[in-house]
Amino acid sequence: MRVVLQRVSEASVTIDQKIKGKIGLGILILLGIEEEDSNQDIDWLVQKITQLRIFSDENGKMNLSIQDLMGEFLVISQFTLHASTKKGNRPSYIRAARPETAIPLYERFIMELKTVSTLKVEEGIFGADMKVSLINDGPVTILIDSKNRE
């Protein structure tokens, strides 16, 4: 499971010209799921994300977690995070999970994020054509892969 985290002052996702989810200060999570991912990947990532200290304290040092600030999450499914660009110019998505595998894991990730953090969690729609808008605060953008825990 691979995520791109963006610390935002605001973010939203629009589907069919209607805002589906909108947050203020928080983290935009782009979530890529591959066939080998499991509940253990979700548990590890949720713990890591909710405790990650990427928000500035009163001294301007990144020392606070999203929970310290009572921030918000926006979760967007993004299979392209597992693109392989090794051969040719057209990315291959062979490592990305098929919907029958990915959808239950995507839904469980959101449920676990809500349960562990108790913060507001907004979301897109799996597989939809989404327009994501954000103001990246910092900018702070972090890539985490649950297969690279060490």
C-alpha cells in the first residue's frame, strides 16, 4: 500500500461538478492499493499517519501530529501510485489491485482512519473521475510505502 500525504490548509474533491468532500487544515491522502496488500498494511499505515508529526508548533518546528491540531483527512483512491515506468513511455499498472480487491481495502482504510483518529474523514469515490483541489501548506508532501517499513 502506498500513500502520498500532503499537508494542506484546505482541500476538496469534486465529482460531476459537485463537491463530494472538503476539509480545512489537515492531510490529503492519495491511496494506492496493490494486490498483495492486507489489513496489516492498513493498520500500520493508519498508525503511522495519525501519529506523524508534520505540523508546525509555536516555534515553527514540525513537531505536532494531525491529532494534536484536531485536523481533518481527505482520502482519495489513486491506483496510478503503483505505475511502473521502467519500459517504454506508457505506464503499466499491473501492480495496482483490481477493484474486487481494492474497494474493500479502501473502505476498511477509511473506517480504520475514522476509528483510530476520531477526526473528520472525507473521501472521494473509488474509481470515479475526480477533480482534486488543494492548497499544500509548506509545501509538505510525504510518500510512505507499507512494504518499506524498515
